[in-house]
Amino acid sequence: MTFLNEFNQWTPERVQQLIDAAGPAQVEQALANEHLRLMDLAALLSPAAEGYLEQLAQRAHRLTQQRFGKTIQLYAPLYLSNLCCNSCLYCGFNADNQMERRTLSLDEVEAEARILHERGFRHIQLLTGEAPGAVENAYLAAAVQKIRPFFSSISIEVYPMDECGYAQMVAAGVDNLTVYQETYERSLYDELHPYGPKRDFDWRLNAAERGGSAGLRSIGIGALLGLSDWRKEGFYVGLHARYLAKHFWRSRINISFPRLRPADGGFKPLAPVSDAALVQLICVMRLLMPDSALVLSTRESASLRDHLLPLGITQISAGSSTSPGGYGQQAESSQQFAIDDDRDAEEICSMLRAQGYDPVFKDWDRAFLDNSNR
Amino acid sequence: MDKLTIAGRSFASRLMVGTGKFASNELMAAALNASGSDIVTVALRRVDIDKPDDDLLAHIDRDRFLLLPNTSGARDAEEAVRLARLARAAGCEPWVKLEVTPDPYYLLPDPIETLKAAEILVKDGFTVLPYINADPVLAKHLQEVGTATVMPLGAPIGTNKGVRTRDSIAIIIEQAIVPVVVDAGLGAPSHAAEAMEMGADAVLVNTALAVTPDPARMAAAFAKGVEAGREAYLAGLGAIKDQAEASSPLTGFLRD
Ligand code: SF4
């Protein structure tokens, strides 16, 4: 059974009913259970759980320290291309937006990689828009090979590939895949993606498990917060994470919490997510998946990020640029979204140390994948 | 209703019963009936499958119970596979409780040989229910080769000690994509209830029934224990209050 089969059994109405049915008794029950059942997940995401936010946070905090200690892993995104043939209404790279489009040459990729390496980063995430023909597997594999000497861990957040494509990425040196479903609500997904290959909801939904089958060591998922009701999205993300963890048990599952940010095109969140809601969501995901990496990007403000750290977050980006070539340039243009926390890596490290955390730049070694030295 | 499904086949009872060690076949038959069970395991080494009037088999109503041959006595994969194939050749359904127990003292399962045998038998078309130590990673490997359940032990066979491997069984249950049957070591109905409360899909008992003076009565008691545990699991057990540690509020910033 693929995740799609399981997902299709959970219609939005059914999920809504489960969430609506939860009262204080269900929330207390869920808070007491060591392993969350699906009904516990729904209860903790429900409005009834809002009165238990501090308890939820305390439990998430204890669990995180128990499993991860006081460490936070740092990574940096590297945008390779802003070419895109899709029309995602919420995205600055939307094909309808007029902007300077560019794809970094392999030399430019290397130049950016060097800058990030000098800043101390060893975990890097490569991002592209979706432009089949212009930016494809062969280019990505070449870029990965080019920057391998600079990084111990290379992650991709690009268009969904078939299993062969993912295997090709693993062979090139990629160990982590991130693919957000954006929204798990089919009808809304259709509206938000008027044209382009990304319209294929099912193909995207099953990308994570194709990556798992291809042997990627960690798989990141998430919903873009602000598109649909965060409680339901949280339920689906949890369902998906649990499925992946059970079926691809050799891979770590990462969960991200991207909240919609202003972008070219001026899209306004359809279902805004408050700070309190974000806190609830992060804590619930920690309780559901005690050993998953929970990731927070620079979309959030510096002060909010500092406060969210103890609640379950284990990975953050720092000093990010969201436009191709952004690290080497002074003025950034044509970014995918506006970042909020603009502290550089050094500032983030001092903040982490001040909070009693150890910033970790390297937590993986390419030797696990390299077979050149055998 | 809340049925147990194994390899696409449903069973009303979540109690499986073993047939060894009973003082007589009559007492065994009475226990099987009182247990309400649908699945009965039989040690292949003890029956003469070719003889329909074999004493042991004659006491098991094969229309009512799924006869689950087990390979107890097998010391390695090869012996287990041979036994399973013999049973099938003699007309048994291709279901097998896989036991590979080279150690004659505690009868602890050999994880490596069990995995090997499971792989061969699954490819051979068997529905395989492997008896294992409560090892979560082994359970995953077995699921991956296609076993229909995993059957972790609660304690060594015949010890009546209960769910001593509780923490590991909890992990197996949390991560399983096939039914988890707690097998071996359960000595009292409360042990069976405990396993079911934890979320096990079924339990298997033998010694606890076989060595009591009134096996039928004990079988009925186990049936109730299993049912009570299952109901409690479905209802959700009451919260054990977890006093929050005195620490500064983590969500205070939301009100600033
Ligand atoms: S979200 Fe991705 S696919 Fe959609 S427009 Fe932006 S870059 Fe293109």
C-alpha cells in the first residue's frame, strides 16, 4: 500500500470530524500517551488543546532534550536556479512573474559553495524552481559533484523525480530530500496550481516514498502554512511522517514548518497561522515523532526563532539568501520569498550559545556514501 | 466489528492457543473450545500428518480452527523450511508459525536463521508468522521480507513471567506495519490483558493453560483478559498524571 492509498481514506471531512470531536478529556489522554495514536494527533491539534499549550510545550521540550541533547544543526540554502514553468500562486518564482531568470553555471555554483563553506556551513540544501529541459537531473548531479568537496551533507529541494532520478542523486552524493506537498487539500491544491507539471498532486505526494525507495538517508516533508487550515494540514503531515517512518525505517524523517512570506506577486495567506498556532503545531509534531528533525527556516523573525528553539526545533538555516547567486552579490533581487531573520551564521551561533545550545555544523560524513576509497 | 486480520483473512478472536504440554488430548480439546480461539498451533514434530486419525489432530476441529503448524524443534533455517514444506505436502494450508530455536534450554529464537527461513518460505508462497525475540530491528527486517505478522516473546517460553520485554514490544507495536502477536511467557490473564492494552494485535498462550489443573477454565479466563485488554486499548487508558517539572514557562512570549 502506498501512502496515496492511506491518504485517500482520510478525506478532509473525516479529519475535521476527528479534530472537532476532541475535548479536554481527549487532549489530556493524548498528553499522557507515550506513543500518539491518530486520534491523539487530532486531539492535540484541536482548539481544545489550546488551553494546554504550556503543558504541550514542556513535554515537547523535555522530549527534544532527551533525544537530541542541547544541540542545533545549522544549514544553508543554495538557490541554483529561479527558472520555473509553474504557476504556484504563492511563489515569487511563478512563471507569470516578470523577473530576471537565471541558472547558475557550474562555476558559479562552486563560487557560492565556497562562500558558504568559508562561513562554516557543512550541510547545504540545493534548491531550484521546476523547469524541465533547462534544469534537470544531469545538471543537478553535476552541481552536486562539483560542490561535494566543500560539504559533508547535501540536500535537495527540487522538482519531484522518479525513483531512478533519486537513485542518480544518491549516487552523485545527495543524502537528503525535501519535498513539500504545500497543501494536502486536493481542491485547494488544484486552485493554487493553475498550470504546469506541479498540478499533478499524486505524483508530488508519492515523491517522498520514491526517494525513500531510492535509499535517501533522510526525507523532509511539510505543508506551506497559510494556504489551508493548519490543524488539518498538521494532521496530514503527521499521517505522512508516520507512514514514511514505518516504511522507510532506515531513513530519518524531517518535518519543516514554512509559513507563507511576502513574495513577488503579492499573494496573501488564505488561512493565516498565528504564532501560537505555530507553537502548537511544532510541539505536536515533536510528540508524534520524537526522533524526527524539526526544521525552521529564516522565514521567521529573529525573536520568534529564539523562542521556538526550545520547543522541539533541531535544525535551522542561517544567513540565507533565496535568490540564485545571492551569496556572491551585494543587492539581492528576484528572491523566492523575503527572509525575516537576517542574522549571519556567527550571530546565530552566539545566540545559540547564549541559550545554552551547541551549534553543530557537521553531523554527517560523505564517507557513508562515497565508495571511491573502497 | 474489531476483527484481527492476518494476510487478508479475518479472525474474531485475538487469542491464539498452543497445543503442547497438556496432560491429555481431552483436556487440550476442552481448553481450545473454551478459549474461543480461531487459531491453534501444533508442533509438526509431534504429529503424524499423513495419518488423519493421528491422536492429536483428531482432537482439533479443523473446520472451526485454523491449524497453524509450527516448526518448533528446528535448529536452523534449513530444518524449519523442510518441516514447513512437509506439512504443506501433506495437505496443510500454507500457513506456518516459524520457530527456529537451536538453544534447547530457554528455546530462544535464532534471529539470523529465522530471517533466512522467513525469506525462503515467503518466496515459496507461505504465510509466515515468525516467533522472535522482542527485537524491533529484526521485526522490521522480517516485515520487509514479507512475513504476515511478527510474534515477539514476552518472556522465554514456559516461564509464565509475563511481558518482561515490555519496552521493546512497545517499540515493535509503534513501528509495525503487520499485526504484532505477543507470544511466549504469558502466564496469567492479566499478562495477556497487559499486552493487549499496550496495543498488541493478539497473543498466543500455551503453557499457562496446559499446566493448570483446569485448562478449560483458564482458557476462558485468558479469553476475557484478551478482550478486556483490547477494549481498554481501543477506549484509551486513563492518563497517568505527569507532573510538569518546575521550569520557566516556554510559551510566555506569546503573551508579551
Ligand atoms: S513553488 Fe516551486 S514550482 Fe511553484 S512557482 Fe515556485 S519555484 Fe516554481
